[in-house]
Amino acid sequence: MSTENSVTTGISAPRSLAWTLILGGITGWIGAFSLTLEKIHVLSDPNAVLGCDLNVFISCKSVMLTPQASLFGFPNPLIGVASFMAPIIVGFAILAGAKFAMWFWRLFWVGNLLGFIFVLWLFSQSLLVINVLCPYCMVAWAGMIPIFITLTLFSFREDILPMPVSTTPFWDSAFAKAWAWTLVFELLIVLAIVWRFWSRWIPMFHQLGWL
């Protein structure tokens, strides 16, 4: 796409990206909002047992009580409640026919990059430091990952993030299969979780009578 043309007319996006932004944003927002409600529950009753506290290694409350859960001095879910509204709004704007300037797409991508990095950091802390899985956190992660991957592939395809012209066919194909890239990444996340907590899954399955 011509950079000059995109400056004057804006860059449109396909409906597939719009729906990814909307559905991913709603998924992430639900996870963040649920965590916020549970945080309020814990603040009102520190001894409360939350609905997402399944056992010693699958527990929202255990994660909430760690320093990582309030990285900037306030509960992390508040960031999600606010920030996940952005892709939802942009997604609906795309469906309505909106086109955005190059600077907007780049700024939007940077914002989602920061969100993606934050999710990866929380994931690493959960697996390697806290050693506890937070169900609602994982819902928020599941919303952020497809948003970032699809938006990034779209940005490469449209030269929002400049790439060599010779790679254009590759990015066209990659964006068309954004769902596959997302699936592979999320499967890697699942495999990491299964591997990290392998010794705890088996006793839990035995307790549930699944094995």
C-alpha cells in the first residue's frame, strides 16, 4: 500500500481483523472484570474462598495476594478493564467502515505490544515465580494473544510496520492464516503450563476420579 495514499485516505482493515479485535477484547475484558470483582470480594473479606480457587495451584486469590498482582501500585485487572475497551471500539469502528491514519495504526500496535509484553511477563511470573495459575488471568491472556498476533500480521501486510517488498506475499498468506499462528502460540502456552505443573495435574485428576 502506498504510504502517501494511506496518509490522505487512511488504511481500512478487513472484517476478520475487526471481529478478532472485538471478540478478543470482550474475552480479555471479561477476564479482567471478573478479577476486579474477585479483588473487591477479597478486600471486603480477606478470608473469602473465591469461585476460581480450585486447589493449591489453580487459584485467583493466591495470585492476587502477590506483589506482581499490583505492579503499578493498584490491581492489575483495572488496567485490563480499561485497555481491553480499545480493541472493542476499534473493531466496531472498522465494521462501520472507519479508516485510520498510519500514525493511529502504529500507535494502536504499540499499545497492544505493551499489553502483550505485560501478558508474557505475568505468564512467566505465574509459572516460574508464583507457581500458581489464575483462571481469570488466563482468560485475559486468551483475549490478548489473538489480538496482538492478528494485528501484527495485518501491520506487516499493510506496511504499517515496514517490511521488505519481497516479503509481501508471505505476509499476505500469514495474515490469511492468522488463526493458525494464534493457535500455535496458544498451544505452546498450554504445553508450557502442562509441563510446568505436570506433577500436580496427576494427583488432581486422581482426586477428581478422572484417572
